[in-house]
Amino acid sequence: MVRKRELDCFIQARITSKRFSNKVLKKIKKNTILEIIYKRLSLSKSIRKIVFLIPKNKKNLPLLKYLIKKNYKYICGPEKNVLSRYYTAANRFKSKYILRVTSDCPFVDSQLIDQLFIKFLRKKINYASNTNPPSFPDGFDIEIFDFQSLKKTFKSTSNKSDLEHVTPFLIRNKRFKKFNLKHKKDLSKHKLSIDTKEDYIKVKKIFNSFNNILIDYKNVLKKLRY
């Protein structure tokens, strides 16, 4: 078991998606997507802080106002340089270990997070995920890395893709020790993240088939047709 809360969760979010704008503020069971993610993450036994990382611009001002109203912690930074937002947040909160979550994944699961973090600590590695290669459905994505690896990444790359997607440099660099959590069956063909309105309708239907939004991932997987 994880003995203390040492994992800081940073959720990158914006409302300017070209395919489905304002998606993170859409509601399911009277909760916005961001609320669902926050509440599900709050069940984790290893998370110390939950912080939203958002672009610092006028277009995302409604998102900023929403986070302030909800009394959620947040950091504002460059829209395209998401890596900078992570590094700034990690410095601000003196993070030792960081969990990366994206705001299009309302099924993010606390059990998977705690399981992955235990592996991360026991194996004494720099980076762990369940996406390299993927075996869980798209939408269950989680990544954990330590501050020193984030710092090295921030100092070492100016590649546009690295800055926007945060972890590619870390993933491809052999100097970092890595681990990937695999599901017993490859379910990566299933998409449960929200990029379009159609995705939202599909995810909403699954949530509505349960009594509450805190259903664990194993029961969600039972809804999928293998």
C-alpha cells in the first residue's frame, strides 16, 4: 500500500478544442466533465494535490472563472507549451512525483492510479504509464513521473511536439527508467475519451447506466463488447 500521499495530479484543460469546444464544461449527471474527473481522482489514496493547468489567454477566461468558483487549484501558462505549465506547477507546489491527466478522460480511475504509483515506487523508476503501449481503452490514460525527470525534460527539449504533449521526450529517451501497466486483455481499440460530440454522447450513455459517477473501471469495462 502507498503509505502517504506524495503524488501531485496535474490536469491539463482548455475550452478551445476545435472539434468540440467547451467540452470540459459539458454535464453528465449534473456534473461537468471537470467535476467528474476531480471527484474520481479524489478517491485516490496516493494523491496529495489536484491542480488544473490551463492556458493563460482571454479565450479560456470562462474556464478560469469556473475553477475559481469551484475553489479548485489552478495554474495558468502558455497554451502551446504545456510542458512549461507542468514544470511551473511542479515548482510552485514543490512536487516530488507528478501524475499527468488530460481533461478529456472522465473515466480516469483512482484504483489504477494507486496501483501504478505503487509499481512506480517499488521499481524505483522515472516514468510509468498504462499507454506505452496501450492495452486499456483510450480514456483510461495515466502517466506518472518524478520531478527530476520533468526538470531534465524541460531543460533538454524545445521540440514543438514535446512542449505540447509533455512526455514524448521522456518516453523516447533511454536515460529514463520506465514501466508500463498492462491490462490482461488488449482493449485499446475502445475509445472512451471525449474529442467529439459523438464521444460525449457515448460516454454520457455509459455513465447514465450506473447509479453514480464514481463507478470503478472494472465495471465500466464490463460494458464494453470485447
